[in-house]
Amino acid sequence: MGIIVQKFGGTSVGSVERIQNVANRVVQEVQNGHQVVVVVSAMGKSTDHLIKLASELSLKPSKREMDMLLTTGEQTTIALLSIALQEIGQPAISMTGWQAGIQTESVHSKARITHIDPTKLHVELGQGNVVIVAGFQGMDINHEITTLGRGGSDTTAVALAAALKADRCDIYTDVDGVYTSDPRYIKGARKLAGISYDEMLELANLGAGVLHPRAVEFAKNYSITLTVRSSIEQTEGTLIEEVSNLEQNLVVRGVAFEEDIARVTILGLENEVTGLANIFSTLASNHVNVDIIIQSRSEVALTNLSFSIKGGELEEALQVLSDNQDKLGFKRIEYELGLAKVSIVGSGMVSNPGVAAQMFEALSTNDIAIKMVSTSEIKVSTVVDQRDMLKAAQIVHESFSLEELQPVAALAAKA
Amino acid sequence: MGIIVQKFGGTSVGSVERIQNVANRVVQEVQNGHQVVVVVSAMGKSTDHLIKLASELSLKPSKREMDMLLTTGEQTTIALLSIALQEIGQPAISMTGWQAGIQTESVHSKARITHIDPTKLHVELGQGNVVIVAGFQGMDINHEITTLGRGGSDTTAVALAAALKADRCDIYTDVDGVYTSDPRYIKGARKLAGISYDEMLELANLGAGVLHPRAVEFAKNYSITLTVRSSIEQTEGTLIEEVSNLEQNLVVRGVAFEEDIARVTILGLENEVTGLANIFSTLASNHVNVDIIIQSRSEVALTNLSFSIKGGELEEALQVLSDNQDKLGFKRIEYELGLAKVSIVGSGMVSNPGVAAQMFEALSTNDIAIKMVSTSEIKVSTVVDQRDMLKAAQIVHESFSLEELQPVAALAAKA
């Protein structure tokens, strides 16, 4: 009988018919006895249309004015969804981000939410209204309209759920849940009934794309129970919570992959202690995001250093490094393009030392060369040739029998 | 060196190219040394598109949600114009109605402005910015987004000019000024250099359509010097002020006409005193707008009463009257459709008693029957057959030699 926050993305509200479909979904939850807050994105391609108009006027439009421009997209959707709900007899009221009390940093295009005042939301919910809030937007202390950046509507929904102490936050999307791997490419990929915040965070960061990492982080920090489910089909989605009660014995939860990775190797680093720190602070201050880092060292030779980055950032990384070669103190740079990352994620692996070895063995048995490796408590990432990416993901998916429900005991017996 | 408010309507900002054109216009005034506030409407057909989306969801969408929906149109334009100005090196900042301090009544779809707080506008102007304000919109005391109804952007511009004590308010539109009559239909119609508020008000009410009557009324109340000018051509427009200094001796300023008028005649009104009041209060409470009223009375017979209304309201008027026949106390109703109104407007006619007579004579000489007449201090309206409308307007236009600059002295000599 508590509050539920529902979030519908751009595809789910992409037409008048789909908005009507969403309205029916919302009414179902009201009929289940819940107070409902709905967060929506801009309709389908409308954001692209606005960006195109701006780009015809300027190659580099100001971020403030882009925020002013793009926030009209969500405002359009909230009004239309409210009209659709009222038409089927459901009292509803739409609110922009600032009306809903969403306050953000004074930053444009990627502001973070600093505070939510839910007073007005509670008043409207108490009067029997469904409240429809524009996702992706807020207002800073100077009454400037701001946006939350990519995945912003997910973050709006989770933040509102936290502020309202909602029972649940349901993210409706065009897929019906979180999968063990991308079902478009990996045979046997299946929907997970449950997953932990940390696992979801790794999968989100690894490009699974269902939920934005910031939203997952927010949900973890405020212990919001999230579900990811289909806005089209009436199926159970995936539950995301602190410790997944479902399939908790599964040692590996999913296989993620990401293409277009580059490897940069810095040879002959003179000062191992300061050089390492200087290189990564120089790259960071030039907005190059480094992922995996490997350092090799021998007693007799100078230190060599490799790291991986997104392919699109290679040019800038090379420029920054060569501009600072003297200061950083190294001999030369090598690089390799056309790589990809294949990762396994699962909170069960922390207590199963054989997991990484099993992944490497599966790959090497199938003649796939591993170029870099990185491990954390719940993740093993490998960098491979891009042409091997899907094959590698499929092999790993099968190696851990992710197409079946597979408890730790069985896996251990098999290993 | 003072502040100028410029207003550009939907056609003037209907495409990326036109927005660039507007940006150039704005920069011209900045280069003339002015601080400039620009008020814009939604782009061309964008409002129609939003209304269509809403109508697909509901035949009667709530006014509150329509305000939420439609205000996105102006918000889109302000952002795009700001981007266009910044692109050509002109510092600019966009503001929604509420950001610009425009407070309105708590009414949706046709709120009136109650207060403007220009603090933020002055701050931004003082920092060298052109400030672009979304027309047609404001916020009520409950932080609800409201709209000002038809002609709302004109009203926004005039109200801002008043609040900012601007030197001038320039209304840019797709015509290049106020004409003696509609140049599309009347041969010899020419642009007026100047016109008084009251004359403009009569012309606006009579369907000239260039400026909304509410905006003119506001300008009159706050003594705002208005100009109406072309957003496309670089020509002088028409100056609207308290007493027009230009051509002030012109006795008739313009000829307006409006088609689709109906006449309703109520025969045998029993109680002349209460009946008259009751009829018009009954019609008003049913939102039927009555225009010209004529009452005829003889000592021996019951009173008869005629009035004119828009053709589209005839059916409702007849229904309301026959529903209340017993209460109102009359014998029967007659009506006539297919009529039109032709009016002359000019503040000079108050001191020229022969003006109405000259109009009637010109019409009767040309065999045009006058069915109703109404006069005010600055206006004479006649109702004629709709098929005679343009001919009548042309004859009257020529009769007062409006194709030439015509001072009172010359007119008097001719009469």
C-alpha cells in the first residue's frame, strides 16, 4: 500500500499509442492499492530532433541553452501522459523537475541531484493523484534549469524513490530484464530473476546498457529495491537489491562485452614511483578515461606500463602523452587498436578462487589470446582481439553453464 | 541608450534560417546602443503539432496539462535563439516566463499577468546579455505554469516593456505595419505611419489581427510606445502611441471588415425594462458574445430588439433564447445569416459630425443596404450583406480618400 516509482524510457513513450499503453500500466499499480509516481523521458526521437536544430545553428551550442532546449522533451511527455491518464478516469498531475522539488548542482548537462523536497509530491499523492515527473532535469539554487546527463531519467526515478521512501522503483524499458549476457549475440543468454547492486554496477559499467551506473549507485546507497522490466510485455523482470535472494549461489552472474578498445604501452618509464602517478593524473586532467592498467617491472630494466582506453579516445591520449613526454620521462609509446573486453561478473567468485582460471582456460583451449587481464572481487575482465569478442563471450557463457540455473555446488563439482 | 523590447511571432521564428535572421535583427539594436529584451513565440506550426498530439489522447484535455504541454514551444524557441545569438558573438541568455519573473492569476489557458519582478532581467541586461523571454507564459503563486491565451506573446512583450520602463516595444510580424484596410482585398490600402491606442484597439477588435487587443490595452494603460513592423523587410513600421503625432489630422484612420455575422431579432418583448437586461445576461452567462444592439419601440406596440453575433454562435444563441422564452417573455425570434460588418475607425471623427453620414451616403449611392448601425466616439460600424462586404469596404476606403494622406481640412472642404 506504499509508494511505487515507475520509470518509462523514450521508446516506451514514443507514440500516442505507447503513452496510452503506459497509462494502462500505471493504472494497474493504482488498482493494486499503491500511490504511484511516474518518471518519463522524452518521446522517442524528439531529443535527436532538438539536437539537430541546435546543431544547425551552432557546432558548439552552450550547455546551458542545450539544457533549456532538451528539457522541453520530458515536459511534453509528462503533459501527454497526464492527459492520457485523466482520459481513462485516473486523476493525475504532471510536474517538471523543478516543480517536483529536484535540486541539483549548478552544472549544466551533467548535474548531480543535491536535494529533493518531496512536500508537493506527498500533497498530490495524498489527494489521490498519480504524479508524473519529468526525468533527466532539475533546478539549481539560482533557478537555472539543469539536466542530469546520460541515464538521467533512471537517476531521477531512483532519487525520487529514495526521497519518498518508496517500496519499489520499477524501471520499464524495451528489454524485459537483465540477462546473463546480450541475448542478441550470445546463444543461451537468459534473464536473471535477481542480481545484487554491485553485480549490476559492474554489468552496467561493462556496457550492458540496461540501467545507468549512476542510478544503480544511487539505489545501492539508499537501499532502493529496483526492478528492470518490459514496458511492452507483462513479464516478471529482474530484481536488483543488496544481496540477491534468488539464485544466490550462482558464482558467475553474467558475461559482458565491449568493443572498440585500444591498448597503449609506455616503454622505458624512468621514475617508477612518480612517473606512474603523473601519467594518470595528466590523462585524467585531459578527460581520457583509463580502464585496465598493467605494470611490468624487472630488476635490470626500466619499467613498462600498459593501459586500455576506449578506441575513440586513443588519438587524444597519444597527443597528451607525447606533449608531456619530457615531463613524464619515458622512452616511447606503442599502441594497438581493434581490441575488445570480455568480462564475467558475479559476487560468488570472491569465495571461489578457481573462477578466473576457469575463464582463462576456456579461452586458451579455444585459441583465443588474452592480451590484458584485470580482476576485482566480483569481476574478471580480459582484453582480446575484437574479432574474437563474441566467440569468447559465448565460450565463457557456456563454460559457466549460464544457460542453466547453476548453483555453486554443481559448478564446484564440475570444475 | 535605454531598454528595447522586441517581439517576434511564430512565423518569424519558423525555421533555423528565420531564427538566424531574427538574431541579426536583435544584434542591430544592440549595436545601436540599446539593451535588448526579446520575446518569442513557438516556432511556426509547433503549437499545432502539440495540440494534435493531445487531441489524439483526449477530446477535452485539461487546461492545466495543455499549459504544461504548449509552453514547451516557446521554451524551444528561446533556447534556439540564444544559441543563434551566441554563435554570432552576442552574449545572450534565455528565460522561461517564470524565470523572467512573470507572475499571473491562478487560471489556466487565459491567465492575466498580475505582477512582473524584473530583478533578474536587469541583472542579465547589466552584464551585457540580450535576454530572450518565452512569450505567452507565466507562473502563478503556487508555482503552476500558466499561459496567457491568444495574443499572449504580444501581451508578454508589452508587460515586460512596462516593468522594465523600456523606451519602446517593437512587435515584429509577417506584415510590415498597420494598414488603412486589408491590402489583400482593398485597392489603395496603405500603411499608416502612426495610430493612437484607441484607434488600434478598435481596429484590433474589428479583426485587423495584427496586434492582440489585450496587448494594446496594456500598452495604453502603461503608456508604452509600440511599433508594429516587418520581421523580414527593413522598413519603418507603424507607431502606436497615446496621440499619434503623425497624420493626426486624419479623420478616418482605417476601414475594418469582418465576415460571418448573424442578426437575431426578438419580437414582442413584454417587459421592456427587465426583459432587455435579462436577455443579455442570459446570453452572456452562456458565453454568447453580442456585438451591435438595436432596440425599436413604438407607443402602441411591444418592444422589438435586434442584435448581431458571430455566425458560429447563432445556433447556441437561438437555443439559449428558446430555452428561456417564458422567463424572458417574448413572442418569437427571427434571424438572418450571411451578413458582414464594415467599420471605419478614427479618433478625428468625434469632432466631425458628418463622418457617419458620409459613410452611409457612400454605401447607399452604391446600392448597398445597411442592415444595422452602431457608432462610438471613434468608430462607425455597419452591418451589410456578406456579398457586399469587400465592395462596401472599398467604397468607404475611397470615399475617405484613405489611399492618400488626407488632413481634416481637406476632408471637411470635400464633404
